[in-house]
Amino acid sequence: MKQITLLVFAFLSITVFSQQIEVSGTISDTNGNVIPAANILVKGTTKGVQSDFDGNYKISIEKGKKLEFSYVGMKTLTKTVESNKMDIILQDDLLGLDEIIITGTSGLSKRKQLGSSISSVSAKDLSQAKANVSIGEALQGQIAGAKINRNSGDPSGGMSITLRGASSITGSTDPLIIIDGVIINNTSSSLVNLGGNTQNRLVDINPDDIERVEVLKGAAASAIYGSLASNGVVQFFTKRGKSGKPRITYRTSVNTNSIRETLPYNTAQLKWVADDPTAVPVTYHTEEATRYNYQDYIFTNSNGYENALSISGGSEKTKYLVSLSQFKNEGIVRNTDFSRKSIRVRLDQELYKWLNLSVGSYFSNNKSNDIPNGTGYGPITSLLFADNLNNTNPDEYGNYPNIGWMANPNEAIDKIKASQEYYRTISDIKLKMNLLKGLNLNYTFGIDNSNGEGLLFIPRRFNTKPDGISEKNTSKSVQYNSDINASYNLNITDKIKSTTGVGYSYLNVKDNYFSMKNKQVGPIDTVIVTNPDVVTGGGDYRSQYAVWGGFLQETFDFNNQFFLTLAGRIDASSLFGKDKQQFYPKVSASYNISDATFWNDNLSNYVDVLKLRAAWGQTGSLTSIKPYSLASNYNNTAYNGDIGFYPVSLKGNPDIVPERQTEMEFGFDMSFLKSRASLEFTYYSQNVEDLLLERALSTTTGFSSRYENIGTMTNKGIEITLKATPVKGEFQWDFSSTFSKNKNNVTHVVGGKIDAAPGSAGFWGSSVVITGQPLGVFYGTFIARDSNGNPILDSQGRYQAALGHYETITLSDGESYQNAVQDFDSSGQPTGTKLKKVIGDPNPDFVASFTNSFKYKNFGFRFQIDMSQGNDVLSWDKRMGYRFQGGEFKGEELSDPNTPKDFYKPNFGIYETFLEDGSFVKLREAAISYNLKLKKSYMDNILFTFSGNNLISWDNHWGFDPEINTGGQTNGVLGQQMASIPIPRTFKLGAIFNF
């Protein structure tokens, strides 16, 4: 009986001790402002809730357990539960050292543990007011070390992202893109020939779905991803459901777009008479005529709108989110637009205490109506080439005048149909298992599936294409990744802890492309058919490759102050063959010196937090070549009634090896002025070996080129991020700034010089890879100058191209290159061969951004200034003005009787004369907001926003915009500009309703 009594007493004691209580309270900051959507987590578990709009929370927990309270930009606070009421005050943390980082680690790590520089961007920093087409555009100016450009003003907004300079030439400049663990496709190839790259596949993603972004910029940080991360890693995390009552958010907005700056045009009421230096009045049908500004019809003010709805909620074990969005944006080129519809579903479920399941799926459908440019039938091309004496409007019968060998711009806009449509799904399944104490196992399966169709139709009787054109191009891309990793936490001693991580990943990519073209269409304009009976061209291309690898990572924690990480990864790829496995090591360390006793006793009044960090690592590029490039490939053709095979122009090369990148970085993170200001500094040095380039071959080989490892390259630079809250209280001022400086140098290339891209893709040899120069420098003809640098003019006072000869210069590595040397005749005039040399550099000396946010009660104001300095632009737009009759410079000749006929024509052949300064300081964004707090049972608040993007550009650039890059995502082709759609100025009015 005594034993039974003791057992009953023990059972009751355990029951009482483990009895759960409901804890509630309010979470606020040091100013007394409540913090909605703060995270409250039972320490050591995945159980948690989120504070409501008024900062209130409720959670069931055993007394004596610990709760972790966290919020982006705030220091994490851990409290032991001792009562039912716990009001929490969180302190600012500009450095975010307590922030949990996922990207590049084998498990969950706090930023304070990392020896590499990793940037994080929250949804708040992405700005709800921005009129962004894509999530790439939303990141502009947010990340030190990142050069993010919008390549075109096309309504679908093509973007390119470069982290710490280019690390490859043949591959894309863009980093590895991951969304919720799914490695996604972010190519920018067009399904219709639009004369240049337009949209890239990030445009499929709704920016409002993003919760936060983590960016790894260097080899040391991204070595855990191996060869896939040679350009860095950008991982997007989408919004998820939180426990609590259902939350409904509805967003709506309208926007208007307009051209910010137009090209100058010929306004002279005179024209040249053939074979006569005399200018006479312009006439048309014996009456005085006028000159026409074709831009008045090409460009227009346009509108757009967006509607989005999200519903989220759940319990402690089940959380859900569903979001829907509809977006449409008209272009500033007439009859162009882009639309996107999307739906996203996310379910997080605790199956058991040791097993959690997360399932998500995203579907989008987008369609763009485009207009070709840079082709022989584009309106902007006609603007550059055509004589603007012609009235391009149709006559009373609907016939468009023929204005010469270029298309009538009005006819092109009114009659050409060019569209691209994509259907895309991105889905993932994640399992998180806590098998034993300290042992966690995670598995992710992700799939990205997209299908696209491009149509181009030019009807019969089109002036420059009288038989018409019809094209249909389809693409299908499927890629999936399967990743498994485990981490084990072990307390070696009271002060020494270790985390061991091990993992394996597999990526499989399969692409199909089919094209059918004909140059003869039916007689009825409204019947758009690509008839297979009259096919004049096309293609059927299929490719598949896989990349796989495993890693081992060990992190040691010494007294929660010093952290040391060692890691290694082995990778292989079907592109190079499994016998060419690559090993990528990594080592990093961080020391939170401000946690030391001596610091708190002597220096904490001056510097609150100081973290020193350093890292070294290697990565490579196992995806920088096209599939099947190791072997020579063949196409089939008809011969004497039979089918035979012939080799393609690219010769296989089984001896090539993957490119390899080695990087070292070190820096510090510090906060001061009682955590009112923070500074992050990083220096890095990167060496790239075995650069792969497509090298030209002698015609006697039967091929035109092949891939070879023929180059080395370096990137060295600094990154600085400064954040501060100069004024805090009812009125608050937040400031942030980024500064990035990267020096790229091609240290070696076989032969001393090679084209950065073949043919027109490299703008006819003007973008080159040359030893001792940055990647993609401009190479071309230049102005003849005397020994003092003064231009040598001809008898009419015009520029002349430099003439002379080339001398062979031998380099220290035994390679040589041809150096241009000017020659002059006895009268001091240029003589000899027309010369070429490096005339400009598209790489900026530095890029920077400045953002200021002001808040007073319910009012907010924000503006962002971006700048790029020291980069050049090669403006082929300007070149046309030197030669063709509709150009600006012809108007200058005609207007000034002292200017000889064709005064500017020699400039057409001198590349230096159309080299432009690409530097700019741009008011990227300005936004005002008002938060109407209702606190009703049916609605929490309404946030009203009004914003403008691409508002003002202070620059010395001739043309639309120095930020435009016709080369798109091509690594070695930067700063080229020809017939691109300018980036519009956009104003957006929106409202966000929170229920």
C-alpha cells in the first residue's frame, strides 16, 4: 500500500509539473510601438505562434520551459515561463547577428556563427510600395556586392544580377536562384527574335509572395553548393502560414508608365540635293513639308494594374497559406504589354513531434505582346535608320507608305504580332525529422516545369516583307533537384560544441525546343497559321544534363564567441563526365570579440558589437558549357534523295576541364552609438582558372570553333553596408547605404585577345576578352591623335580614324598580342592600315545606393538613390545619327550653313566617337504611405501607398538611358546599346487591406 501511495503521489507530481498553461502578452519595441507578426517559439522545438496586428500573442506551454521571441531587425530574446502574463520588449539589431541563416549551411545557423558575408533582405526592405515587375528588380540597391540592372524597358522587365563580378565568360552572369529549396531556371532566351534579350524567368514569380532573401556572394560562402554556385547564390523564401486566426490580405494597385527621355531628332526644314553641297527647303508633292518625330507614335503613356489576395492561418500543428494574384502592365511602346496570373499554396504540418511535412506549389501563366527591335522590321530600328522626312501614317485606304529599306515604324507597330506565353509550376516537398536529440534530417524534392510558346506573324503586303513571315517556337524545360542533409549537434564540453553536417544533392535539367518558320503567309491578315507545307526553316533541339555531389561540414563553437567551420564537397556533372569529379574545400572563422569580458569592461561604451570574420573556399562551374560539347555533333541533311549527316560548326573537345574559382575574404561587422548605427565591411580576392572560351579554328579542320581552357581571371573588391537610425521616437529616420567596388582583370587568355561572344552576339567583335584588361572591354577604331592627344582633323575639320601598323608584344607567359601604332605621312596626316585598340570599359568603378525612410505616426516616406560610376556604353543608336538622314547630326549639318555636307559621316566608322559615359545617379524610387489603423473586428488596417520608380537620372549619356544593356545576361557583352526599349518612369497608387 505504501508503494502504491508513493507511485500515485509521483504521478500527480509529474502531472502538475508538466501541466501546460496559456501564456499571453504584448510584444513591442523600445519606443513602445507594438510589433505585429513577431515570432514566438518554444525553445528547442518547432512549436510557435505569431503576434497579431496589435502585437498580442497567446501560446500554450509548460511552466519552466523557455520561449524565444524574435523579429527581423530585432535581437532575439529568450525568457523562462514563470507566469501567465509576459510582456516583451525587443531591442533593435541592425546587424542581425541573431538572425537564423539557412543558405550555405548544413542546418540552421545564426549569422554570428558565419565567417562569410551573407546578405539578407526582408519583405519590409523590398518595399511594398515599389512598382516592381519582378523580384530581381525589387532587389536593386539592397545588396552590397551585387550589380543588378534592368536590361530593357520591355514591359516584362528583363534583369541581370552579377555578384562580385563575372566568374565565367561562356556561361551566364546570373547566380544560382533557389526558391523554397527548389533550384529554378532563370534563363533569358527569347522564343521570338526581338533583336535582343528581354524577359528572364524570374518575371514568372510574384514579388509580393517573397518573405525574405538570402544572398551568398562568394566561393567561400557558397562552396557547400559546389559547381552550381560559381556565380553566387540568391535564395528566396516565400511567405508561410502562421498559427492563429485566419489572416486575409488584399492588395490592389494601378500604375502609369511613360518615357523619361527621348532621342534628339532632325528638325531642319532643309534637305541635301544629290551630288550637290547645297541644302534646299524640304518639299513634299511640291508643297513645303515637315520632318516627323517617329517617337510621337512609337512611344505612348500606358497603364497597368495588380490585384492580389492571400489567406493564411492555422493551429500549432497545421499552418496554411493560399495566395492569388493578377498583374498586367502595358509597355511604353504602343501595342506591347505583359500580364501574369499566379496561385500559390503552402501547407506546413506537424505529423509527429519528430516529423514535420511542408508542401508547396506555385503556378503562373504569363503572356507578353512584344515588338521586334534591332531587326530589319522594328520601329525603334526604323527610328534610328530612316529619314524622318516621311509621313508614316497610312492613307485613307489603310496603305502604309514605304519609307525605304527599313520598315515603316507605324506599320510595324500596327501589324506585327509577336507574343510569348509561358505556363510554369514550381513545387516542393520537404520533410524535417528530429530522429534523436541533436540529430536532424532534412529532405527536399523540388521541380520546376515550364512550357513556352512564341509566335511571330508579319502579314502579306508588309512593305519590307511583302510575302510575310510566320514563326512558331515552343520550349519545354523540366528540372528537378533532390537534396538530403543531416546535422548533428554535440556538446563536447561545457564551452565547446560541434555541429556536423553531411548531405547529397542531385539536379537534373531537361530542355526541348521546337521551331517552325516560313516566309510566305496566307492572304488574310487575321488568319495566323504557320503552314508546315511551306516551311522554310526551323529546328528541333533536345538536351539533358545532370549535376550531383555530396558535402561534409563541421562547425566548432567555442564559448559562443569563436566559430570555426571546415567543409568539403565533391561534384560531378554529365556535361564533363563522371571521371572529372571536382573537390571544393572551404574554411571559415568568426570571432565575436565584443562578447569577451575585456571588451564589456573597457570598450562596450564605444562599440556595442564587433564581429571579425574570414573565409577561404573554392567552387567551380560544371554548367558553363552546352550539353554534348565534349564530342563533335552532327546534323542530318538530304543528299541525292537519302539522309546523311554533316558536322556542326562546333568541334568537340574531350580534354576540357571545368572552370575553378578560389576566393578569400575577410571583414568585420560592428554596431555603435548604442546600436543606433552599424557597419559591415568585406574585402575579397577571387581567382578563376581554366576559363572556358569558344576559340576560333582554322577552316582546314572542318569546324569553326571549339571550347578550350585558355584563360585566367581575377576579381578583387570591397563591400560596405552602413545602416543607422539618426532619429528615433514618434518621428523616426532610418538610413541605409551600400557601396561596392570590384576590379576585374583577365590575367591571361591564349593569343592575347579573343571575342567575348561570336558574331552579332558580341556586337561584331567590339566586346572582347584581352589579357591585362577587364572582361568585355570595348575594342574598335579610334580617333587619330597627335603626340599631345589632340585630334588630327582633315581638310574639312572632321575627325579621322587612326591609321598605322601593329607591333607584336610578347608577354611574360610567352603569349603575345598586337599593339596598334599610329603612322603619319610627311604632312602629319594618318597613313597605313585602319587601327583598333581598347577604347572603353563597360565595368563600373563602383556602384552605390542610399535609402532614407521616415516615419511619423501613421505616415511614411521613403526614397532610394542608386549610382553607377566609371562605366562606358557603346551606343550604336548614336552611330546611326552620324550616317543616316533621319539622324540628329544630319539636322545639325543642314541647320548650320558653315557645316559641310556629311560632316559627321566619318564618325560612323570610328567607334570612339559613339562611346558614351554610362555613369549615372538615379532617383530609383520615392514613396509615401499612410497606415489607417481601424482595429475593427473585421479589419485591422489599410495601408495606402503612392510611389514612383526611375524618376530622375543625372547623367551625361546621349540616348534613352545609360542603364540599358542590349546584351542581357551574356557575361562578356556588357554596356552595348542598340534599339533597346528605354526603361519607363512609373507611378503607382496602391492600397493593402489587412483583415
